[in-house]
Amino acid sequence: MPYQHRDAYTFAMTDDGVQQVGSELSIARAAGLDVVEASDTELPFSTRSTIRLADQAQFNPMDVMEALIADFRAQGGVLIEGLRVRSVSTENRATVFTSAGHVRADRVVLATGIPVLDRGLYFAKVKASQSYAAALRVPASTPIPRGMYLSAESPGRSLRTYPTDSEELLVVGGNGHQVGREPSPKRRLNELLDWAAHHFPGTEVTHTWSGEDYRATNLMPFFGKMPRGRGKIFLATGYNKWGMTNSIAASLAISAEILGGHVPWADTIHKRTTSPAGAAAAVALNADVARTLSESWAKAELTKPETGSGTVPAEGEGTVVRKDRKPVAVSTVDGVTCRVSAVCTHLGGILSWNDAEKSWDCPLHGSRYSPTGEVLQGPTTKNLAVLD
Ligand code: FES
């Protein structure tokens, strides 16, 4: 699998960021990592504080995925794609019910970003965020930073490179927000692109994309046996943007639990999951969700009822209208206007339009749907009702 050796940097531009970099430095040293203060960077702007961890690995996660799949198949594993898991029962052997029938298993590991089962209420213990990334072709005259850079403060900024067969692209990322809470996600993406164009003049955008990620209220990932799963269902979630490492840690801990091994650091993480600070943060998160639910319904109720032949948004736009007292999500994508229920099938949040990704997003727990109502992202597993 191709990968590059690169130094990893954390940098700060603000007072708050300087403090965070200082904490990261002392924690990293306490953990025995050889992190040093860096007085020089290759960035085209000055930073107030920077630290460096030398000789890390930079790689494309899809290359890792392909290597894992090949290994899994070589060991006799069977991979089935394109189905939706709807529920899991734990009577006798576990049974996984999917959109195309059911499968029986001794154990089930839910590794779906956010668990698609409501046992344990994990959807209420993590906050869903969406952040953006872009690949840029940089003019030959402009030097590309060789390290992997991550800002300590908000709005987040990260830089790294992606070598193709013929060139090396610059990848910038950041400007995240809570899913479904941003009036114009496209504006957030454009801010990131403007920032990159300002610091790397003459760049050409080759690709843009976004990722959804889950942060646990106590900042530590959840993994292990799912409550009320009779020891047959395992879960992993809450990677907090560090999925490339936290997912590996979760898989090591889960496989050790299934096979009877013992991973000492897993106990430490489990203890953190019940900390008082984490419990307080969970209460605050759920108060915020309850407020958003009532505010978004009140706003939908106040929307003027639709009359006449129906709303037709401009290309790439979407809006929530009211028809016969019900909130309706109307969007136009590629010249096709679709009308679906604007009520999330998980727990009833009112959806909002994502003009960057052309999707309907739920501000409560981060479920996302296509313009035609198909589920793109959990925790929901049910499509939206399609309306005339
Ligand atoms: S994701 Fe829970 S209500 Fe929409």
C-alpha cells in the first residue's frame, strides 16, 4: 500500500490556540511521544505556536480499506455491499434484518459511523459534525508544504498532500459545523476555498467533498458491547475526526473482547466514558437537541401555507414549505423538483437543506437524506415519505 513519511504539525494563530498547543505538547510528552516545538514551518503564513511530531505516515484511507478487504476475503470473509441494515434481534443467534433479507450470526459489530440501533442511546451521546475538504492543483512556481498541518483552533484548517501518478496535489480541509445547523454549508466550503486561494494563489480546485464525524460528549470514543445486546452486539463510534487511528484501536479492543484477549488501554477508555464531566456534557447536548427540535417545529408551523401549483426552488436549492399543516421538503437538483416529508424518520427533527452536498440534513442527530428521500447517513434507517 502506498504511503509517505511526513512530519505532523499542530499550529496556532490565536491566544486560545496557543494554549491548546501548549496542552497538546505537555500531554504528548507525558505519553512518551517525541513532540518538539517547531520554530519554522513551510506554511505561507506565520503562526504563533507550532509543534512537530516527526516521521508519521500519510496515506489514503481508501487504500487501507482496499487492503483490509483483500485480506478479509483471503481469510474466507464474504463482503456484501449496497444493503441497508434495519434492525438486529438477539433471540437465540443474532439476526441482522436488512433491506434484502436477513443474516444470522454469533456476533454482530456495528461499525456504521453512528450506531443505527437505538439501544444504548448513542445517538444522544455524540454530536454529529460535517467538515469540508478540497484537492488543489498548485502552480509549479508555488512550493507545497511537505508536512501534515492541523490548526489547534476554530475554524479548523488542515493541509497535507496527495501524490498521484503525475503530480502532487495539495489537500486542504476544515471549516466544520454541526450537521443540519448551518444555513448555507456551501458558504462554509467556499470560505475554505477562498482561504486556500489566498495563501496559495493560482491554485485550481480538482475535487471537493465533505465528511460526517461524531464527537462523544466526553471526547473519548465508545466501543465494546452494546447495552441490551445480550453480549452479541458490539459497537464503535465517536472517533472525533481521528477515525484512522481510533477505528483501529476500537477494532483491536473489540476483537480482543470477542476472542478472550485483554487490551489494558481499553479499560482506561471505558472508565472515561462514565466521567461526571462527560455526563454533564451529555445533559447539555440533549437540552440543546430538545430546544432545536421545538424551535424548528415552531418555525415550520409559522411558515406560510403553500398555495397554487406548488413551490419550485431554483436549481441546487431546497426549502421547507407547509402543506395541509405538514412540513414538506422541496428541492430542485439537475432540473428535477422533488417533494418529500421534511420530518426526519429517526425522532422527528425538521430537516434543513444542504446546498453544498444537495441533501436534507437533520439538526438533531445528523441523519441525512438524498433529495428524493433515500437515507444517506444514520442513525435513521428509514427513507423519507415521497409526496406528490
Ligand atoms: S437524526 Fe434523530 S431526529 Fe433526525
